Amino acid sequence: MNPVQSNDYLHIANSLQKQGLSYDQISLQLREQGAPDNLLLEIIQQLKTLQITRKRNTGFACCGIGVALLIIGCMLTILLYGSGGDIKLAMYGLTTIGVIFTLKGLADIMGW
């Protein structure tokens, strides 16, 4: 199989996946366009790999945001406590949001 055709089929499959089609529907569409069966399995595997990579990148970003919020919340709590201010928003609000972002990011990294 010509690598140019293989990349064309992969590009078509990627656009079909972005439209929300399942892997079975993508296989059927590619088979209708003349893709050989041995290439279909390879393309579906590459699509799954791309999807996992995107999800992991999103997970790392969410973890970074979550950890940053936790650190900011901790620092604000320490500063507000030292100055006698109200620490409830910094302590509970930023900590809760930071934990949620961190857990969502960890779930994406793990592939759940």
C-alpha cells in the first residue's frame, strides 16, 4: 500500500472521528471508500493512539491548573490568616476547585 494513500485514509478517519462517529462506523466508511482490510485495523489503532495522546495532554494541563490552584489557595490562606482576613474562600473554594481539576487530570492521564 502506498504510504500517501495510508495517510489519506488516516486523515479521512480522523475527520470522521471528529464528527463523532464510532470506530465501527469509521471502518465502514473507509471500507466503502476502498481501503483494504489490513489497513483498516492499522488506521483504527492509530486513531485510538491519537485519542489517548490528546486525552493525556489534556490531563497534564488539568493537573497543572489544579496544582497551581492548590498552591495559590494555600498561599492565600497563609497570607489571609496572618493578616486576620477571612480565609474561607481561599481555603475551601480554591482547594475544592484545585482538587477537582487535579482529579479530572489524573483520570485523563490514567485513561479512565
